[in-house]
Amino acid sequence: MRRVWMLPVLFLFFGSLVAAGSIVDGKPVRTAVSLLLFALLAVAHSPLVFPRTTEASEAQRLSAADGRPIVYWRPGCKYCLRLRLRLGRRARQLYWVDIWRDPAGAAVVRAANGGDETVPTVVVSGRPFVNPDPAWVREQLSPSA
């Protein structure tokens, strides 16, 4: 659990150091901008941006029942973040599995990627796709959902 928050905490820590230096130099605007920038980076790389995560076994069961894709991801991955942001509200229609929280999810990703934990790996109808284009993933969603 601590591993998923390591990068956001580091962003906040270094942002605080930069802001402290700006305060000492007497530059309040730079301080505010620095803090805001590092806070945004921390949030963007945290699990807070992603929809509720599901265990791999539950996601597989639900996907088999309703046909929705499964996204295997991890915090701090810029490609996962790009996929999440480009999907917008439709991201909630997918099942998201955090491979750092779920060893079974990490095993699925390793099996699909020759032993590597390359994410995002999107599974559609039992077939894995590594780092697919967000527009393609959007096409895989049912229009009524």
C-alpha cells in the first residue's frame, strides 16, 4: 500500500523544498505556483485520479458477464494516466486493476507481456492489448453504457 503513494509523497516533499526556497528568497508568487504545480503532479500520479480499483479475479468475473474491458494499471505510470484522462467519464465503464495492490493482476500482466509488467494492459474479450490508443479503448465500450 505504501508503494502506490511513494511518488505523490515525493512530489509533495520536493514541492515543499522548492516553495521553502522561494519563501526565503521573498518570492510569494513563485511559492504559490510551485506548491500548486507539485500538488497537481502529486494528485495526477496518485490512485485518486483513477476509478475504484477491483481485484483481478472479480474484474475477470464481471468482464465475462458484461463484456466490459479490464485495464491493468499502476500509479505513477504516465501511459496509464494518459489513458485515464483521455477516456474521461467513460473510464468508469471499465474495470481497473492496480497491479501493485493485486498480485494476481500483476501475474496476468506478466503472462500477457512475456514476463514484463508493462501497463496499461487492456484485456478485451480475454485478449490483452498493451498500451492501446485511448480512442480504440473508447470504441470497445458499448455506446449505451
